[in-house]
Amino acid sequence: MSAVSMWSPHALATTTPPITIPSKISKPVTDWCTPLVARLPKISDSDCRNSKVQPAGANSANGFPILVRDIAADPRRKQALKVLLLGGIHGDEQTASAIVFKWMEVMHKPAAQEFQWKVAPVVNPDGLLAVKPMRVNARGVDLNRNFPTPNWQQDAPRYWAKTTRSDPRRFPGKAPISEPESRWVYDTIEKFKPDVIISVHAPFGVLDFDGPVTPPRRFGRLIYNRVGVYPGSLGNYSGLHKDIPVVTIELPNATVMPADAEVQRIWLDMLGWIKRNVPAQAKLAQR
Ligand SMILES: [Zn+2]
């Protein structure tokens, strides 16, 4: 039996909160850069095209492709660490996607080539492309509350109802990985088996961390400060449940990019932390 079939979506009495649902896309999207760059601060059409992102083979709820780029490590490196870099799981955090495009411009440099990368700059395209960018996906689900953490069935709806007072921006969905976008992240973790996951958000201006290794102290101006553990979050699922370290980068502003120098400092500090602190999953399993 697969892990997923154990959950019954019927057990929940929650209703989907009212949310403006963007309309479905009627035909396959071939020009993804034009709509995306209209929403991404400081990212030009050529930045998007040069990133060479390609459809990952999974679409958003509305039918927009989830875009991914695989970048191999320097071939002389045997068993390079695998990094899964995710931007924009919340669609209204535009800088979180934009900074991932910026970093993709420097991934051919030696410091980045130590690692094998899988990069998805826009995990929630429907949220980003909504008439007014929104945190949730097109079905009104907060993807970062939709991962299959233990006891999701009890904890996620209860947390939503009690702690968030049924905030429509934080609806966890009716079942874990009920959404194509969170399902894609889940499947990618299973198949790619990353040694570390970096997920970029905004606007809290801090670093959060979940997992079995030493947390980062600071990347650029961003200082480590626990934001919290939530039922169904990616950090909770991967970092605490799957033992894959997850760094959550919270940029200080959702619509205004950090200065170029800060964009680079965060990047270099992140690479340094991975190199010093992240062991290969195989080694972690032996501990
Ligand atoms: Zn966020």
C-alpha cells in the first residue's frame, strides 16, 4: 500500500474557504516566460529564457507547467551533494521566485558546481499569475500546509480552524498532497532524494531551519530565527519527518528585491553552509 492511500479525504469536515479561483488554462502553455516575468521583480524576459527552465512534466491545478532546471555537478566530483532549490511555493511572494532566477545565472560557477541542482523557481504558478498574486494555489490551498506530516488528518484542519481561525490564506486542503504542486514536490523528493532542500519565501527577513544538522547562523543579513513548526509544512515534513535538512529563506520583502550585493551574499553564504554542514543522506543514515 502506498503511503498516500492511508489517508481518507472524507474524514474531514472542513469546507474550502471562499477564494477567488483563477480560470483554467485551455491549451498547453508554451511561452511561460512572458506571463512570469510580468510578475517577477528585476527579472527580464531574457533572464527567464537564459535560465533554461523546462516543464517538469507536472502542471499546476490550472494547467500551467511547473518549471524545473537540472544542473549537473562538475563531472570530476563523484557523489556530489544534491540540492533541491524551490521558489515561490507561496504565489504572492514574488521576490522568492525572482531571487531563484537570479541565482540560476551563477550556477555554472565553480562554487555552485560542487553540487548537483534541481531548481524550481515557481512552485505555485497559479498563485503568482492570479489577477492579484495570492499565497494559495488555484484551488485555495496553502501548499506549505499540504505536506503529509504525521497526524496531518487531525492536526492540519484543527490548526487551521483554531489557530488561524480558518484564515483562507492558510487552508491546508482536504487531504495531504491533494494538490498537483505539493504532489510534484513530494514526488521530486522521493525520486531526486535531495541531501538538502532550500525553500525561498518572504517577507519575514529571517532564516528558518528544520532537520538533523547544524542550522545556518546567517546568510547575508538574514539571521537564523525559528519561525515555527506547522502541520503540513515542507520544513516539518522533510526536515523533521524525512530527516532531509530544509532551510527556509524568508526574504525581507515580498515585492522589492534585495540589493544585488545582498542577493549574492545570501547565495555564497548558503553554498558555504551546505558545504560545511550537509552530509550526504547515505552518511546521515549511518549515524
Ligand atoms: Zn511563504
